[in-house]
Amino acid sequence: MSSFTAAERTSVQEVREDIDRVLRENHTPFRSTLVSWEDAERGVAGKTGSVSCWGPNITDSDLRNEDMDRTFYTIRAENWDEWLGEVRTSKFAVVSRDPSDPSAGLRPETLRKYLETQGLSAPIDDEVGTSNGATIRFQSVVVPIDAPTPESPHPTVQIVPCSFNYHTSSDQKPKNLLVVGSPQGTWLDQNRVGTCPNFLRSVDVETGIETCHAIAVEASAHKMGSEQRDSDKERTEAVARGVAASTVIGTPAMGQRTNVVFVVQIPLVEETPKRKGLHPTTGGKGLHPTTGGKGLPRSIPNDDVGSDDDVSSDDGDDGDDGDDADDGDDADPCRSLGSTYRSLGKKSFGDPPAKAQKTGTANAARASIGKVMGLWKGLGVVTPKRDVTKRLTITVIQYNTVSGGLVAPETVLAEAKNLTTLYKSCERTVHLSDMDLPTVTEKDKEDIAKANPALPPSMVVKDHDRFPVEAS
């Protein structure tokens, strides 16, 4: 049984589609996307040199409910020719504790300092535009929630961010080390085989046991599309309830936030063995919004065609944007499956869209440590060694809420302006097509094609109405 509330079932898809309509009609560079390509390194096709959907270190990500059976979406720049910022790790704040004293309080520190305390073998020299800098992408999501009542003053939705790295075939040899952070802490993790939940965590200071948690999303009193600064009263109440209070986090331009969760990918040098098994119908590519993260072809979805320059012409156009035209042996075979992606994506919420709703109340969320999802299994890699030739990649997601209807168009555009401002505050912004990308190799293609294990066997009982008869 799904854990979605009635409000979610009737409005998640409608909210998403209405947000996407506003973004398109106002020619913004953003779209609402079910599966986000959060690649540490993409490549180019050999014959044409155009940006490929493949590469030597690619990851698909999505947001799911606590039962892992339905997906939300993210508002982001297009997947294909992605818009990225470049930042210094000394200019990105995380909230953490002193590793030598787990009972110590939280405080902001730079990402570079945090990584130094984790004992990575290669230092971060922190140069923008080199392998020692970091690329960053900013995203957002609006989560439909129930309106508060006297009986339930803080309605909450539990969300689990998930990722699937195509190049991790062993938990002992992950492609990337991960840093997961929120206003309530920062935790080291890694890519794992298959779909990997990026949980928040808590630790028992007496036993040292770490527990995994979903993200508890609830409405704050802050506006969507801007910085959040709690008053002294709001901060005291948030801390007393154990939910996120505003803090410096992320880039300086982000200021204080209550609604941010980020993931940093740190490429490692370990070689990963090839994994056997293909999805029987799609060749084993990518996250699938209805089957637990297996089988969705990595294609350019028709919903995401376009860029800063051509979004005004793509309304209703399911054609190619021209940048990725690629014929012959080097063509990406999954490119033609955009319509499959689209049809699968629209089934992910299970329910038909509701009739047009009125404008609801939208707010920035408090993204807090939520429902317990199990115990953390620890790192599978014993001595992670950073690949000094590869840059770090940061993904920042800002969580928002809406109750009682759709998000007002002006609020959607305020959030688009917020994302644009954050990109422009970076030391430099680039599109993938402007970057020096490696050529996709046959090994990349083989690793990606073999990335997914087959789906579990069918649970349908054959001859369910016949009692078995033993042969005489």
C-alpha cells in the first residue's frame, strides 16, 4: 500500500505539470523532470563530437516516497546539455560535528575542511575550472502536503532521494564517494550496487550505531523562492521539535536555508568489474519510476528538449533540439526512446490527474531528519582514494511545499529566478557542450549496458487454481 496521502495522490502530477507549463510559457531554462541526470562526467560521441547521454561516470537520480514505490520530480535545467556552475570547495558550507566528539554541537564549516577531516588521501586544491574545483547544479521540488489542522499542525511527507550509478558493480569498489548534507548534519557515504537511497543519518552517541532516515518535509512560514531566516522564536520551536532550523549552508549566495539537502560526488580511482545481467526489455539502463529503479532507458525525454536559447520554440514540439544529432555507429541507441520515457513517467503516480484546482499556499520547507529506514551498513570501501584528475560534483535540492491547490505562477517564477540567481552567483557557469569532455568509449558503453541486474522474477502464480498432482 502506498504511503501517499489523499492530497498527494490527487495533486502530485497536477502540480508538476502545471509548474512545467508555467516554466515553458515563460521561456525559463528549467523543466520539471522525473529522473535527473546527475553525472560526475559525461562524454561526447566519437564521430560528431556532440554531447552524449553516456560517459565514464554517470548517475540517474530521483525522489521517492518512503515506500519507494512512487516518485516526485525536480525542477532543474535540462538534462542533455546541462547548465552547471563552478565553485570552490572553500566557498561551499556544510553543517557538521567534530568527528572526534560526536556529542559536540553542529556548526557550519567549508566543504574543503570537512573533506580534510575525513582523511581523503588526496587534498582539495580548490581551483575553479580545474580537476580540483567543483561543478554544482541547483534544483528544486514542490511537495504537495495536507493543510495544517489543530489535530495535525505540522503535516509531513517523507521523501527518499535515490541514485543509480552506472559504473558501480561492487559495494567494495564504488565509483564515487558521496557526501550527503542537510541543515541537521553531513554524512559520508558511497555509491552502491543498484538503486542507492541517499539517506540522512543520526548516531547514538553511546553505542555509535548510525540510523538511516528519510527526509521529513513540512511547511515553514518562509516564502518559496528566497532565503529563509528563522526568528529567534521560530528557531527555538524548530530545535525543540527536532526539525531543521535555518543555517548557513551551500554557497554564500544561498544565505541561510531550512530546505536544502545536497549530495557531493567524489570520484575514486578504483577499477570496477563488469556486472552481468540486462533488463529484459530495455537493455538495463537507468532508473525506472515504477519498478524500483531498474529499466528506464537513458534517453533525451521530449519534456526536456530545449535550452536557454530555444525553449521558446519547443512548446508542443517532440523533435530533436539539434545539439545531439548523431548518426552511424556512434549514435546513442536509446535516443529514440524518449516517448517511452514520457509514457512511463506519466504512470509513476498511479492516479489520473485531478480536475483543475485553485491556487494553493506555497512555502519553503523544513527538510529534516525523518522516519527511520534502517541501520547504516557503513562504507564498503576501506581506504577511499580520490581521483585527482576528476572534479567534484555537487547537487543542491531545495524542498518546498504547497497545500490546497496549485502553485501560483508568480511563485513558480520566483523559484526559477532563485535558481537562476544561484547559478549566476557562481564564479563561472557553463553548459556541457562548452566543456572539454572525453569521447565515449566502448568500455563506457559496455559498463552502462550491463549496469542493471535483471528485474526480480514475476510474482504471478502460474496455475494458481490447480492443486498440484504428482506424477505416478
